[in-house]
Amino acid sequence: MEGFAYQSLLAFMELKYKIALISDHASPLAICGGVDAGGQNIAVAELAQHLADLGYSIDIFTRWADEKLPQVIQWQPQIRVVHVKAGPKTFLPKEEFLPYMPEFTADVLRFSKREGHPYRLVHAHFFLSAMVAADLKKMLGIPFVITFHALGKVRRLIQGDSDTFPALRFDLEDRVIREADQVIALCPQDRDDLLTLYNADPNKLTIIPNGFNPGEFFITDQKRARAKVGLPADEKIILQLGRMVPRKGVATVIEALARLKKQYGQQARLVIVGGESDVPDPVITPEMGRLQQLAETEGIADSVTFVGRRDRALLRYYYSASDVFVTTPWYEPFGITPLEAMASGAPVIGANVGGIKYTITDGETGLLVPPKDPEALAEKLNEVLSDKMLGTSLKEKALQNVHAHFTWEKVARQTAQLYEQYALPTFRPYRHSQKAIFLDKDGTLIPDIPYNIDPRKIRLYSDAGEALARLQRAGYQIFVVSNQSGVAKGFFQEEALTGVESRIRELLLPWGVQLSGFYYCPHSPQGSVPSYAIDCTCRKPLPGMILEAAQQHGIHLSESWMVGDILNDIEAGRRAGCRTVLLNNGNETEWVPGEFRTPTHTVQSLKEMADTILNPVVIPVAPRPLQRPIQA
């Protein structure tokens, strides 16, 4: 098992650690071949399935892009796909995700809280997912591993102005590389780029490639394969298969086919599989239209067949039907399609970039050409199509190589070994050793606009960001605990509070403040919505929200503070066993006295609140929590 002890495997199968895989834009349920559905989708799906075979229980978090889908899908016996609220429930290019990531984080936290925070480790896929993982680590103490699948600085170097990600991506990648417990590089070039462009810690880098599934990709008789997918039996077939975007270099293949015909007299058909629809449509897939026009310009339109998107179950037939498979991207962090082609018995010609030059040994398991070089590609195509012995030799050696080094089973074992050796040992569930600031929301953190759920109207008090940043730097976790009776009264839906939470998190980001939790009570005995019009123990002045947060986050309540603008906040904090601060800004008008309604301190501003907590003159001993149940 190559260093992965059998006893460890048995332990995994017995314990079934719960692992969160975050793949913001690449759902394992998507049909591949479109703009944002390709290798990462496959990698996440296959890795999850093979990790489950090793005994892990997996939740895959991906953006909710289709309102017809349920939030949670039990995809496999030990694998769930969890759809995360982040912006509209429709397709968005991943380049437009960044403003919605605070909402993504908040929804993952909410789901994790509802599940009892079961995750021992997070494996993030792509830098946006790693932003979420880094926040989860900070809030919940969960270690995380990241596989980037593509690096922003490399993409910018290659694509230039056509790269529409903001430059902020580079800073965010720097941050998650620093904060990750381990970083997986997909190939040696990926590792070199992390070292030279990001100054990554070499001790945190491990090369683990992507793979292929031998049960899905294997050799099929060429005649049978062509009959299966409707390709002519008497033509030489060049296959290109993958996402339909300019950087995949399909234009280079079309230009090479024109030269192959004119300079070498070879007659062949180029079959292109991919796109946003099963029936090829240049309106739905604009890149297809550009390529069709290029084929017309080159005078070879009748020799180029656009197939459209195809189900993965059919792909092996296309590979086996071809005389040669070609993949010539401008850059490629790894590249799964060459492995699939090799496993299906097709000779492979690939661009000498990234992961492709890692999986192809030039002249032995395939042929390499420079990217964007149709002359060189035409020459290699002619060699393979003219020399059957060369094609046979390449196929045989490639088949041995992929089965020896690149199966998903092997990849999953290497990944599990990384988890066990480096990441899981750093998991430290909180043991009631943390201290916290519990903040009321309306009238304390933000101005009180009754029953407001419009994020556009939400703003922080002017001294809130700096005050909370000082407290966070001093080791306090920051929580919001808020009564939201507007839900019970039918003024708004509970789901609307997601946008409120996201907006507050967004406003705190410039100060580096991360909320460890956002707790609210939607109930009110005076409500009009029956399911919410109840007595409860979470509505302040009862301490339910504070006690729940303390239990879930390991908070030491006697070292913590409740801050609010009315005496109900003070009572909730004191009943929970916290010290308390009343923000006396005029919002308390009744001043009803009671056993638990005297604050430890009274201040006039959040700045004064932070000063008082961080530089106390005399700190009274916190009251002990009640030893009896509190009646609602």
C-alpha cells in the first residue's frame, strides 16, 4: 500500500471521519464539457467516491445554481452533495462568485451548526473554496487542505487581459496558502509555480495527481466503438474532447488539421466533443461558433465535426474510436483527458505544459508539442497517422503507465495518507477554553431600523470595526446573538436573514474581523406564524443562543462578555454566566429592574466598550450560571 499502513485503513473504515469537500463552482453532479464544468468536477466526484471506499463520510459543498435541486442530495451511501446559498440560484461564471462568498461561508457554517459541527477536516478545491475553508478553520478550529486546480498568477501570465478574475485573487491565494495545513500540487510544474510565484512553504507542499477510473475507461474495439457513437468506419479520426474555452487550444488543432491536409496530404476527420448542449449550438456555446468560423476560413469545415456535450458513459467509445487524441491547451494544471484517452487505447499528442508533460513521456507514452504551434502539431499528427507501429507502441506503454501511477484508487490512498499524517493530527476541537464577545445586533452593532432585512440599509456603527478588531486580536471570538421576531410576526421569511448575516460579515472584513457565529431567535409568543409563535428558551432575555454558541464552540462563559443596548441583553448574558456591558445609547427606555439586569459596566460607545474589556480597573467576579432549568 506504498506506506499507507493497512491498520490505518482499517481505522479509517471503522471511524468514518466526516470530511467536508468544498468545490464552489464545480459540482460532481454537473455534465462536463461546458465553460465551468470539466476536470475539477470529475476530480471532486472521483476523489469523494474513492475516499468513501476507504471509510470516510463525505459532504460536498457546492454553490446552489439550480432552484429545482434540493439543498441536500444523498448522492452515494456515504456521500452527500450540499447545495450552498450564494447569490441567485442560477448559473454564474466563477469569475463573478467573489461578492457572494461571504454568503457561501455563512450558509456552510449554518449547515455545519445544524449538523453539530461534525467535520474533522476540510479539503478545498479552488481558491474561492479555500477562502471558506480558511474562515472555518479560524472559527471552528478545523484544519484544511487545498487543491487549487488552477493558479491565478499563472492564468494571468498566459491569458493576459482575457483573464477576468480581479487582481484581488492573487492576495486571496497568498492568504490561503499561508493558512492551509497542506497544499496539494497536481504535478511538478504546479509545485514549482507555488514556490516561485507564491513563495509557498515547501514543507506544506505535496504532489498528488488526478487520476482515471479503470472501471469507466478501458479499451473497446475500434469498429464497435465507432458504430456505438456514429462515426465513419473508413476515416482517420482525430479526437479533441474537453471544455469549450479558448485556453484549451482547440483552434490550434483546427489549424493543424488544415496543414496536415495541405502539407502532408493526409485525409482525416477532426471530431470535437464538448459544449454547453447535447446538440451543437454556437449560440449556446459561443466558442463553438468561433471555431466553426475558423474551420471555414481554413477551408476544412467539411472535415470538422462538432458533436456537442456527451454523457461520461459514452466518452470511452469516442476515445477508443479515435486514431489519435489531441489536447493542446495554452496551460494545464493537470489534464485528466489524456489519462482517459490512454486508458481507452488512443495514442495521445499533448501540449508540453503543466500536468500534460508530467503524464506524457515524450516519444514513449505519447508525443509532446509546444502550445499554439499548429505546424509542430501537424508534423506529429502525420507521424502517428502514417506509422502504425509508432501508434501501437505509444498506446501500449501509455496503458501500462496510467494503470501503474494514475488510478483514482491510488490517488485517494495518497490523499488519505496526507490527511492522516499532516492534517488530521492538527484537529483540535475546542474544549471550553475560548473566550468570546456576544453582541446584540440591532442598536448595538448596527443602527436599529425595525424589522429591516434589506442589506443595502445595513451599516456598522462608526467605531464597531476597530473595536471588534482589537477584541479579536486579544483572543476573543466574536458572535452575534439577535432576537428576530419579524419572522414569527410574518414580516419576512427566515431565509432573508442570510443576506443580513452576509452583509454584516462583508462590512467587518476591512478590519479583518471574522464572526465565529451568527445566532438568531425567530420566535415570539405574539407572532402570527404558528410554527414560530411559541415560547422558547432562545429569545432574550433567556440565554439559549449564548449557551448554544458556547456548547458548539467551546466557550468559557465566565471569561466572556455579553454586550447589548437594552437590559434584556444584560439579563441573557448574566443568566448564561457572562460579564456584561450595557451600551447606553438611549435605546433602553423602560429600565425594568431584576436580579440579572444590572450590567457589569455601562458605556457610551463601542470604543469605550473595548477599552473597558481590554483595560479593566476592577473586574467583578462573573455570576455563576443558574443551576436550574430556566422556564420560558
